[in-house]
Amino acid sequence: MPRALRALSVVVLLLAAAAALCAQAIEYSRPVETAPQQETIGGGYKTPAVQKPLPRGWWLDILDVVLLCAAMGASVWIVIKRRKRRWLVGLSIASLAYFGFYREGCICPIGSIQNVVVALADPKYSIPMVAIAVFFMPLVVAVFFGRAFCGGVCPLGAMQELVVIKPLRVPKRLDQGLGLLKYVYLALAILFALKPALTRDFLICRFDPFVGFFRFTGAPYMLATGGVFLIGGMFIGRPYCRYLCPYGGLLSWCSRLARKGVTITPDKELDCGLCTEACPYGAIDQMRAVGRKCLYCARCYASCPCDGELAQAKKALVGIGGAQ
Amino acid sequence: MSDAVSRRELLSKLVRGSVLAGMGGAALFLVKKANGEIVWQVDASRCVNSRLGEVGVEACTLCTSECVVSLSAVRAVNDFSKCGRCNVCPAYFDITSAVNELGLPSQKLCPRDAITRKMIGAADPEDPANNFYEYVIDEEKCDGCGRCVMKCKAPLGLGSITLKVRYNKCLDCNRCAISLSCPKDAVTQVPKMAGLEIKLAEHTE
Amino acid sequence: MTSAQLRRAAWAAGAVILAGIAILTADWVIASIRAPRDDRTVKALQQKVKEDPAVSAKLDAEQKRITDARRARRIRDRAVGWTLIACSAIFLGAVKRLIARSAPKAVEMSRIAAPISTGKKRKRKRKTCCGAHAHDPAAALDLGFVDEAVAQHGRGREAAIPLLQAIQQHYRYLPDEAMRRLCEITDITPAEIAGTSSFYGQFRSTPVGKHIVRVCHGTACHVAGARQISDELRRRLKIPEGFDTDADRMFTLEEVACLGCCSLAPVLMVDEHTAGRLTPATAAAALEEVEEKEPA
Amino acid sequence: MQYRQLRIISGKGSGPAEFREALRGIALDKQGRLYAAGDSEVKVFDTEGALVRRWPAALAPHSVAVAADGAVWVGQTGQIEIFNAEGKPRRVWKDGARMGRVTSLGFFNGFVLVGNSAERCIHRFDATGKFLNTIAKNNPLEGLHIPNGVVDFGIDAHGVIHVANPGKHRVERFSLDGALLGHMGKFTGPDPTGFSGCCNPTNVAVAGLNLLCVTEKAGPRAKIYDYAGQLIAIIDAGFDPLTKNMDVAVDGRGRVFVSDTAKLAIFVFEPVGGPLS
């Protein structure tokens, strides 16, 4: 009996829902066959085509993904193989120009977290292929090489990377405490994305601090937070990436597994500590690079007297000196 | 010593492999689900401006003010196959304004003057002022305020003008800002092909 | 670019940035104040035009004005936005360079000299910049070469390294007087000289001995008693605290971070010759070997 | 001149006297009985508004008219269905080419006039059904300008056809052989003396010797004009704001019957102080 009742209530509810749906959508069709048409107007009249701007072509989507891959590859190559800070800055600027200002910040792994979550939870939600690719590729790269996406590819990161002027050292305790914020943010974003379709909210996109700059317009609160992050970013290295970016949280988990990454080579090091001082992100702990915190900026290489640009310059100089 | 190291390596390899496999599985599952892309589109049967039965209300202009793109990605589209080509188009003229010496309303409706009016066909020699007119909406000027849509709908007009998302401008935000504020939930995600129904309808003709 | 120019650029860019932000904010405030007022005006005119067709022109003009104003605002904001980006680039670039040149950075640079001279010595070295060095043939120094070198390599900052190289080659080290002279007649600042000369291992601020003795003070060597080795050599060579070259200018003692052969700790290198598993006694012997080889 | 509402006949509902989905056309016979065509049937009401009889039609009707012999003609898509006065089907007159959509019917001196909104014109046939000529087609627009999809006309005692041409905001007068005799009315915007909106008037009926009754949409109302275009009266009471193409009929006593296509009811108005003519 209770089962029958339950079934009945379900049926009633379904009917009510169906009725509500029907009430929502009033038929949108009108008998307009008597409106004058091309053949009855005469005078050689031709009906103009309806203006219908088409979406971006699929090949542009593929181009985006290819460029993302290429940029990550370049980031890995520049940082791990070439160890050149200057080249990386160039890559950052290029990424900022394309993914930031040209694509207006909307091919974005950070936001794609929500798409993926919704797609996993909601059977009706259809996720764009680009979003899938954009979500997973940086993670896969992180599993092998660390957070290559963060340095030189992510436009949000690049923006903050470029404004770092005089990074202050954040006390370790505070750094760790603030670092937990991003997981809270991630959890909230997932929670809000899991809500039913109409109340669903994409928190990460809504509070994206820099997208307003990329679009040259945005809600005042967005631009204001972006400004605060940029000004703060002059003195605290990449505050959004380190403390708020939910995708950064995922990347740091993945990068724990990375075998290759930014390393302080033990048999070459001098224990001089210059790299630790140069790292604005507190990612070098006791003379060793911490992969999950390292944002691939290559500053440590730039500052190293034994390796990287300075050492290469030195080598060249010694060569000249020897020749004389 | 070396034994321990290799064991640790093996372990890390295992973990990495399983993480990769997990991600691959999730990606595959999602790829299977990603059947057809979705785009934001205005549902004409829900939009206040075009929905049948809404009379005596002011046009809703949220599509203009809420879009994150500086000139809204929503615009009014005139479907010429339905357009009555009226002499006094209520979407072109403000038909409540006083009549001028030409016998037409003195005021245009569009605040941005985005609609052009052009006589078409042969003129009636007996009454040259009364004829068929073609109304073309300039995509570059229109910002989707929906005033013309509101006026074009039945019973006054034929409802040939509706609001559409222009895809070349739309950023396809995860959550369309217009849809958040739309009082009738008229901005919905539809499969890409259905979103292009005007184009498809033309092709099938 | 000189520091003054950079400073000027930074100030100018900063001012433009502030002005841009002010313009944008003002624009936004004005627009948000104006919008409702414009709406009211248009509504009122729309009411009027229902009776009087003559008002139509006025309403048209009003709507055109509002549309134009909004369009102009968009264009203006975009232009200001691009200006802001450009100015931020200038500002950041200038400020970063300035900071790189400022004193604390130079100290950091000198830290790089750690493998060549110990911290204690570095402190001392700065003092010797002003005071006379015991070994320094200060009085006899002929500064004419500095002028010659400057004439050959130029006065710009980019010439710093070639100049220093030339001076080092000539005097075999970088005498303080020569450095002072260099600062006087070129654009190179003392900080830059200090930074550059202390960074590159090949530059020395004190006269160098005939042989360089590098004593490894890496972790392994340190544990194995590198300190005792160094002390023993100092005692043997009678090198006073704060100096690194003996009175005969035969040996120059260096403490380096690592020589890369920890398994031989403690290690030292005399020129290209390496000696490992040292004790204080054998260390002295290693030097003697070289001394003996020396064709006296 | 004033009109007052006399009664409301029928309405939306599932009762025998009510219409479920649509009310398309109304007509009056000589006795003053009201014929209303809607849904898929014809209903007959007496002068007091009581249902007399009802019968089903083959297709959804667009219009209805009563011939001189009392036969009931029902205009449909592609055909006219003819019933006798009791509702017995007599015959179906099919003519796919000339009866695309019969939205109005008229009789004069044995001629049959068929308003075809698909062609946007009126076809004239003789009593035997032979096609004679087409009316209101010979303009550069190749027909009436009717964005609303309804051709509606009335015939006065002299055989002059008064056709609503809403796209041109006027009522045009044609002779039986198709000559344009003249027109009345023009667009006047909010001023009620002329026709407002985008395409008005939508329907027209002859209301006496020198009078026409027209209906407008958005906002819906009926108006009485004389042939010269002088506004005599406005009847604006209780119509659904969404209604359009309200069919109109006027009886011998000057009562005005207006069908509300949204409320699916027929509003009856009566002139205060007797008929005017």
C-alpha cells in the first residue's frame, strides 16, 4: 500500500511538473502565410537573407586547444631544458595576449572545473569538447612536469607574474593558512555547480578577478577585486594563484606526482640561498624546489650563479677571458 | 637501500599511473557525453518581449544591460519570411506618437535608430505613400533592447522580430549573465544546431 | 637608460595610470548618474510626442545624443584601457630596473661571490675599499691605464665588464684607486662595480698570489675538518685575518663551497691540482709540492 | 451616438453553447438568428442568445454566411461546405485554386463572393458556381495588404463591396466587376477618428444605408463610420486585449454583433435611442 501511494505521489508530482512545463512554453507560431512574400510583391523584389552570425568555426576551437598544448610544451621546454627566464616572460606575454585579451579569458581551465563537475553529475548537461580538453591537459602535464600551465600559459597567472615588483616573504604559517583558502573555494564552486540547473551558479567565473580587464568591461566589483589583486600582486607574488585559484589546488595535487620539474640540482648547488630569495612564491624550501608550490616562473634559474642565464653569461665571459 | 628506492619509485609510478587512468576514464566518460555542443539562445516562447499574451507591459531590456559583452550579444532579428512588411510598422515607428504631415507616426521606436525602412515592389500609383516596406535591422547598431520585439508581436504585429544571440559576439559564458536575471528564464542552453534554427529553416526551404 | 631617466619614466607612467583610473571611475560615476536622468528625459519627451509631432525631432536628437554619448564612452574607455596597459608596462619595467639597481640588490649580487671569498672577508673588503691595504702598492699605482681603457671600451654601463677585464689584466686585480677613477670618468656607479666585480670569480679586489689554493668547505669537507685545513694553511703562510694572500704573493687562499669530490673530503685544489683526504699536515705538504716545482 | 452592451453570447468552455478553442466567423439571417462558426462546428443562437442547434463541419471553419434561401455556407481551407437551414449538409464546393482560405462570404443578386486570404482577394462566382472575376487583385501589391491573414468584406444594398485593407489603414469600395470606386479612412496614430496601430481595420460589415461597422485590434474595438469616413461611434467594452480579427455583423435593427476571438464570445451591442440610418 505505501509503495502504491509513493508511486501515485510520484505520478502526481510528474504530472504537476509536466503541467508547469506546458504552462511555461506557450506555442510560438502564428498563421502568417498571408504576409506578402517575394513572389507576390513583384517589382523584382528579393527577400533578403536573415542576418545570422554563426558561432566560431570548430577549427578555431581546435586551434585554441592546439595553442594551449603548444604553450604548455613551450613552458616545459623553456623552464626545464633552456632554463631561461626571459623566454618565459615572452611566452607569458604571448599567452596573456591570446588567451587573455584576444579570447577574452574564456578558454579557461579554472572555470572548466565547474563544467566538468556539472557534466559528471547532471546526465542532461552537455559539456563542450574544448572544455574537456582544456580541463584535463594541464593536469596531465602537471602529473609529469609540475605546474607548467601556471607559468607562461595561464593568462591570469601571467598578469600577476608581470606585476611582481618587490615580493615580500609571506610567513610560512600564514602562507599555509591562506593556501587552504583555495580548497574552500574549490569546494564551494563544486557545491554551487552541483545545484539543480536553474539555481546553478558558476562561482569561479562570477568572481574571476581579471576577466573584466580582458574584456575592458565588467561589473564594478569584479574590476575592483582585480585591481586589488594586481596592486597586492606587486608585493605578494601571485596572490590569486597561490591562495584562491581552485584549479591551482588541483594542479598542486597532480604535481606531487611529477618526476620532472623545476629542480635545484644537488651536485651543482652552492647552498648560497639566492634561489630561495629570488622565489616570490615561497616554493623553495631548504634549498629544494617544492613542486606543488612552484609556479614555473624560472626566477630561481635566473638568479642562480651556477646555472641558468647568469651562469651561461659567466661561462661566455670566462671563455673570452681565457682567449685573451 | 637501493631496494627501498626502487620500491618507492614503483609506488610513485603506480600512483601516477592510476591518477592518469582515472583522469583518462573521466575524460572518456565526458567525451561520450559531449554529444553536440550547446549554446545560449533566447527562447522566443518565453521571452517577455515576444511571448504571446503579454500585452500592456513595457519592453524588458535586461538583455542589453546584463550581457557581459559591452554591446550585448543579443540582438533583434527580423525573420523576413514572416514579416508583414507593413506600411506603418509598429516596430519601426512609435505608433503612439503624433502623426506628421506624411501621414506617418512622427517618432521612430528604436532608440539607436538601428532599423532601416525601404520601399519594395512596385508603388501603387493611386496611393504611393501606402506600400510594402522592408525593415532591416542593422546588426552593428542593435543592442538587443527588445523594444521592437515587444511591439512586433501579436496582436499588433506578426511577431517576425525576435531576440537572438549573435554567436560572433557571445562568449558562451558558463552561466549567461542575462539568463541569471531573465525574469522568464528565457535564455537557455540549446544544442548548437537547434540554436541555429533560422539558418536551418532557410536551408530546408 | 640612467636611473634618473628610469625614475622619470616610472613617475610619468604612474601618473598616467592614476589619471586613467580616475577617468574610468569618473566616467562610470557620471554614466551611472546620467542614465536614470536620460531615461526620464526620454520618457517625458515620448509622452509629449504623442500630442505634438514637432517634438519628434527633439526626441530624435535626444536619443541620438544619448546613444552617441554611450558609444563615445565605450570607445573612450577602450582607449584608456589600452593606454593603461601600455603605461603599466612602462611603469613595471622601469620600477623593476630601478629596484634591480638599488643597493640591496647589489648586496645580493655580492653574495654570489660566496664561493670565492667568505662572508667575513666580504665585510672587510668593503672596508679596504677606503682604507689602505697592507699589500697594496697604492702609491705606485699608475692610473693612466684606466683612462686608456675607457677610451678604448667606452663610457657606458655596457662597457663595465670589458673595462674591468682590461683593468684586471693590467694590474692583475682591481685596485681601489683604479675603481674610483673608473667611477669618476664613466657612467658606471660604484654599486655596479661592486656588484659586477664581486659576482664574477675572475675579478679580484686584492692583489692575487701566484697560485690559487681553493679549500673546499662543502658539507662533507666541513664535517671532515676543512676549517682546520684552512686555519693550518693560514698559519703556515702567515696570512692575517681578513686577507687571503701571503706576503710573498705566492699563494692566495680561497674557501669554496664545493669542489665536487666529496668522497675525497677534505679536499683542496692548488691551481689545477687536486689533493684529497687531507690532514692539516698533508695540506701543507700539498702546497710544498707546488713550491718545490716552482723554478725559483 | 452611443451603444450599450445588450448581452454576451457563448464563451470559452466545453458546454454545448460554448466554444473550446476558436471562434472564427459570425453571420445573421433574416430572422435575426446568429450563426457562429468555430472549433469544428456551427452553432445557431436565437435573438435572445439561446442555442437553437449546432452541427459539425468537415473542417475547421474560417467564416460563415447565410444565403437568401436560408442555406448556411461555411468557408474553410480549400472549400466551402453548404448546409441547409437545419444543418443538413447539402454539398461541398471545392476549388483548391480559388479557395485557399475562405475567410469571408457574401451574396448579392445571385452572385457568390468568396474572400480568399491565401490569394488576398475576392472571387466572384455566378449562381451556378461559374467563376466570373477577381476583385481587389489588380493593384501593384497583387491583392489586399492583409498581414493579419483575413480578407473581410461586406456588401451594401447597391452591390458595392466594402473590403477592409488593414495594411493601408482603410476600407476600400469595389464594384462587382472589380473596379475600385473609392476608399475611406487613413492612419491617424493615437487619434481615434482614423485607424490606429499597424494594420487596421481588420473586419468590416455594412451597418445600414450609409454606415459601416469595422473592428480593430490592439487595442480591440469596434467603430461605426459613415461612407465618407466620418466617425460616428466607438464601441469599446470588455474585449480581451489579445483578440484580433473580430468578425462583425449588424442586424436590421442596428444591433452590432462582435465576436471576441480570445474570449470566444459574441458581444451584442444595441444603439441607445434606436437605430440610425
